[in-house]
Amino acid sequence: MTEQRHTAEILMTGFVTHDVKRFIVERPTGYEFSPGQATEMSLQEAPDDARPFTFTSLPDDRVLEFTIKGYFDHDGMTGKLHRRKPGDKVLIGDCWGTITYRGPGVFIAGGAGVTPFIAILRRLWADDKAAGNRLLFSNRTAADVILEKEFRAMLGEDFISTLTREQAHGHLHGRIDKNFLERHIDDFSQHFYICGPKPFVADITAALEDLGASPESLVVED
């Protein structure tokens, strides 16, 4: 089956952190997705150079939102997107993704890997069901933490931020590893949602299984 491609206009952009931008994009008629899912996006002038990006809007929003970190060490898609302005057009494919909410648990994210969790947590918050969920979020510095105020508002003390390259008020210091997980989680029979760089996901998955988590309880992107 051939994937359908939709042309959509960028309506608004704005910085979320020093290198992460929020894109508000026209929502094609009839376009549907679920929190945690993603799509492949490309530029009109390079339709075959598509890259995956997660929806951070909710399914009932009138527009689409993407929260995208820009990487400028090479001439890649994110850097090109960061230079786009309202009125520019992008191509959006069908939605896909296996990170879906299965029930209360612990969300574990490294850097921009938090993006699949944004819509899920926003949906839970809007439905008054955020209680019982926790977010462990690892970044290099405090300036890198995406949507810190929103996460704190939604989760309170169940938002745990840790930094690997500096110490800052309101944040722990150190990597999320087996010892970190053992200190901050007291129930390894619940659901675990994991997203980030591939080595991060592999290390966290192995650590959780060593601590007694069932492989069936781990939700990662296939």
C-alpha cells in the first residue's frame, strides 16, 4: 500500500530551549494519530529525504505540533527545518509508532527522546489521569531540559530531572543507570516507557530487566 503524503503549511515556530523549536503545522483534513505516534516529514524541495518526528499535540487539537531539536553538525533535516518560517510547506506521511500508553508506570527519557511522551502525558493530564506516572528525564545541562515547567506542573514530585554535565538547583546529577533506577523506583512490576538514543535505550532496558522488570512491561519504539 502506497503511503499517502500530505502538504501542510507551517503556521508558527518558536524556541522551547536554546536548540529545540516548537512547530505548529496545518492539520490535513481527516488526519488521525494517537499520542506517542510519529510521522515522516520532508521538505517540498526534497520529498524523498524524509525523517521521523513525533506529534506533541493531542489528537483532538485543530493543528499539529512537533517539538524538534536542531542538529547543526551536519546538513541534516532538523537544521533545515529550524530555518523554515511560517508560510513554508512541508510534506507529512502517514502516522506510525509503537510507543502507546498501556497503564501507569515510569517514563524514562534521554534528551529529545522525551518527545513521544509529551502527548501521552498531556493526554493523561487533560483527563486527570497523570497521577501514578513518573518521568525520569536525563539531559546534559539544565538549559537542555525540554518543557521543564510543564512537566513539573503535570507531575510534581514525580518529575525527576538529572543532569550529566553540570549541577543545578532542582535537578539531580548523574546518569540514569542501574543504581539510579534502583534508588528511584520501588516497583519493577509496573510499565516502563523508554525512549532516547539507541545506546541509552539498550542500557536502560538491560538494567530494568536485571532489576526484575518483565520484558513484556517495557515499551520502546520498534
